[in-house]
Amino acid sequence: MKQKTSYTGRKAKSFTDVKYSTFEQNVKALMAGATNRAEEALRNLVATWNGQAGLLKLKGDDEAARSLYSKALEAEKKYGTRVDKVQKIHALVHSEASPPEVEGETERFLAATSVPIRAHSANYYKLREQLPSDSSQWWLVAAPTLQGPMAAAYFQQDLREIDGHVGKIVEALESIPLDSPPEHLVTESICCEKCRGKGRPGRSCFFCRLNPHFEGYQRVARLPRFKKIGYEAASGSDLFKYFRVIQGIMACLRSWCEACRYRFGCYDELRQARLAYRWPSDGDVRPQNGQIESWDLDQALIVWGPEELELKLVELQAEENDAEVKLRRNLGHLRFLKTQLPTESEDRPGLELCPVCATEKPTTVCMLPCGHSYCQQCITTLLQRGRGSLRCPECRVFTRRNEIGHIAGEPPEPEEANSSPAPSESLCEGSVLNEIFTPIPEVALRAMDATQQLVGQWGTRISSVTLLVKHITEALGESVCVFSKWVPVLHLLGSALKTNKVPFVFWSVGRLKMVERFFDGRVRVLLCPLASAGQGLNLTVASHAILLEPPAKYSQTAQAAARIWRLGQEKEATVWHFVSCRTVEEAMWTLSRRTDEEEDAELLRDIFSGLTGERVS
């Protein structure tokens, strides 16, 4: 496969169709998501504790079972996150808590499920008051838009059909006792094959019997003659108002129906919470191939032998470890997000410095789901390379484009016109001979900025390297080799050089004819991957070497520098190291040098000890 000589990634979509919000709103939205994930992880953790306690109780270890039930009841206080009410009731029932305590928790749980039902019922009657008491009166309102007696007759027929469907639905929903629904309705809704998506023939449940009425309304509402009358109604007229009200009524009835379905499910969960693991009895038959219907939980709680009990314990312990890891991760994420909330002392909450390009107080900030923030230009570049997705540069969390939050801040202070990015914060110079590292003089930096003009915006590091390459090749007239351990970074640098009309070649074993242009002087810039071109090459035609990032070990730096400082080099060789100040790269650079020096000293001590038999401290 041929390797491209420049980076040609897909163009990233500009953020023109996004909704901007404040920094505090983005953080609170992320906190809400982290809280939900933490509650779900705690629910799974408490469920594993209850399952293990039930198995231990069946095994005869009542003390260990009571300990796990106590952990389940104290989980909300320990982790500061809400515990699932059903799991809490299960722990209360099987830990032999007092009946008033169990009944009180059950009543509070069921009371919360009845609130939306009452709200939807009140909303329905409120909407119903806005319609005429008799649907036959509608044709008087719609008379100006009706074309002849036949259209009026069809319209009255459609209205009567809608009224019939609405009446049937309301009658069925109001027939359900709010305090305690009948047991057969709950069982039907749980065992219904149609609701579970299997579509098997059989008796339909309460909600399946309501579906024909909803479908009947949809059929009438989609009739061309009915839709035409609604479209021709003048905005603000009584007819227009009636059409909107009937749409609101049907939406309210659907929500009412879903609230009842959820309440039925809660009753079934309470019934299952009182079940426990048990040994098989005389009438139990082990299912073939282990297939058990999901609604037949009593059959699933049968333990058919001590070996199966131990296997279930091991599985629940593994699930417990997984749930605890997820819970701690989400709680840590939530604590981190709380630290990102702006305080009252902050005049302008937000991003002070972009961690990637070191831009101070960027105008527009992008916040990732993990809570880390960057300037919009860096996120656009990462999305361009990732084709609509990216990984956080700090924590490597995968993020899609639609998950990014956008924050519009205050505009930065105006800068001087035609100013290029200052490379003083990310450049340092060193000599290969004596290995003395000193910052670049300010005079040289100002001269470089004054003589070389940069086209495009590429970030601090790439812009600084491009300016330096233009200065070396145009002002000094010398050749330069650029090394990096990341090939995509070299492609990005190639794009910047190509935009600024700086000829270059990319090192490739399969394209040696292209590389010969660098050796004969026709091209003065060579981009080299550190792994494939950092060792064994003779590049004395160049007198400058640039390392885009500090390597893991200083021996790799020495190998790259040795490509230009070797026999046959007639000029003074210079190695340029790019290290971003006030970042982890400074610590990496210092650590790699200190580690290599300590390893060399330890090697010399070992050699001396082997020759003399004395240990040198």
C-alpha cells in the first residue's frame, strides 16, 4: 500500500447547527447523566447482594445472609445515591423486618406510581371541557369549510367514531381501581405474548384490548377528507382549536395508559420481591434445556442441587465485582463534575487554558461527556481525524459528535494584527555534543516571527514547528529532519507544510526514489517516523533535527540525533526538542533523562564491582 505524503482526512462538519448553553448548564446535564448511571449501578449491586443472601439463607448460613441484607439496607446512606425501592423492600421482607416497616415502604413506593395516573386523568377532563358536549355540533363550526351536505355527513360520522373510541378508552381506564388493581389484570399484562413481542396467539391483556381504539383514531385522523378540513381551518378559529384539543386528548390517553401499565409492573415486582430461592418440591419438573419463561420467576428460583447453588454464588459474586467497579467509576465521575461547577467568586466560569493548544480563555468551548473541556478548534480537528467521533485527549473516553456540549463564552481581548503563534512556550534547543539544553533566545524568536508568515491555524505545536522549518529552509538555507513517534502527527505537519508551500518528503521504504530528492538537495525537509527511521540511517545532508515530542527514553533521542551528527557531517548540528511547558511532557522529559543517567551509573557500578569485588555506593 502506498503511503500518502500529506494528511488528507475528511472535512469535519462545522458546529453551525448546535445549541449553545452556559458552562453551568452543561455540567449539570452531565451530572444528571452520571447520577442516573450511578443509581443503575447501585441497583445492580444491591440486587447481587440480595441474591447472594437468598442463596446463603437456603444454604443455612443465616448470619452471612443477614449481613448482606444489612448492607443492602444501608447502601443508600453509604454511597449517597438512591436505592431501588423494590430491592429495598426485598431486603426488608427477607431480613425479617417488622411488618409496619415493610408496609410503610410499600405504600410509599405505590403512592409514587399513582401520582402520574391522577395527573393524566385530571388533564383529560380539563381538555374535555374545551370541546362541545355533543360532537354533532362540530359541523356547525366547520360549515364554512365543508363542501356540500355529503362532506358534512362524512365529517359528522368521523367525529362520532372518534368520540366512540375516546369513550371506550376512558371507560376502561377508569374501571381500574387505583388502590389495588385486580390480580388477573396484573397477571395478564405480565404473561401477554403480544406485549412481550412474541406475537403468539392467545388471550390478550388489558392494554392489548385498548390498542384497536387507538388504531381506530389513527385511521380516522389519517383520512384525506378529515385532514383536509383540519388544514383548511383558519389559525385561531374554533375549528382549529378543536382539532388541537382532540390531538391533546389522545396524547393524554396514551400517557394515562402507559402510567397504568407501569403501575401493573410495579405490583408484579412487589409480588416477585416476596419470593425466595428454594429447593425443588415433589411436583416440580426441571425444564428442558434450561428454558424458563421470563414471567415465571418462581420456577427460575428453584435450586436443583448444591452444585448449582455454588455455581450461582460464584456468578453473583462476579456480577457484584463488576457492579461495584461501575458504581465507583460513576461516583468518581460525579465527584469530578461537582468540582467543575463554577463558584460565586469566579467572574467568568469556564475554560481558562485549552489543554491541547494552550489557548487562553477560548471564545467557544466544547465539553465532552467525561467533563473535560477544550476549545472548539481542537475538537473540530479531532472530529476531522476521527470521522465524526473522537477520544478525549486526557482520559481516552470515546465520544460521538452529538454528545458534545457547546459553551459560548466572552470574546477574547483583541490581539495585534498579523501576529503568528509564539513558539517560545514549546521550543527548547540543545547541542548534540555537550548536551546542554537552553531556551531559544527571545531575539531569535522575534526575528523568526517577523520574517516568516504562517498560513492557516494549526495549533501551537504544529504552528511553531512549521515556523521553525520555514526559518531553517528559507532563512538559513539548510535541510532539516523531523522525527515523531506518531505517524498521524507527521501527516498533520505535512498538511501545514503543504499549505505554507514548503516542499517535503515522507520517509518510506517503498518510495526510496522520492526520498532521493532529499539527499540530492531538491527538497530540504524530511518527515521521519521515529520507530522506522530513527535508527541506522545516514542523514548527514541535514544539519537540523526536530523531535516533535519527548520520547519515552532519552536513548531514543540520542539515536535520532545520531542520524545527523556522525562521520561525514561538515556543519554544526542542532537538535530541536519540543516540550510543552506546564504539562506532563516536562515531567516526562525530566524523568526520562534522570532515569537514563541513573541506569548508566548503576551499570558502571555493577561493572566496577564485577572487576574489583567491591561494591561502590
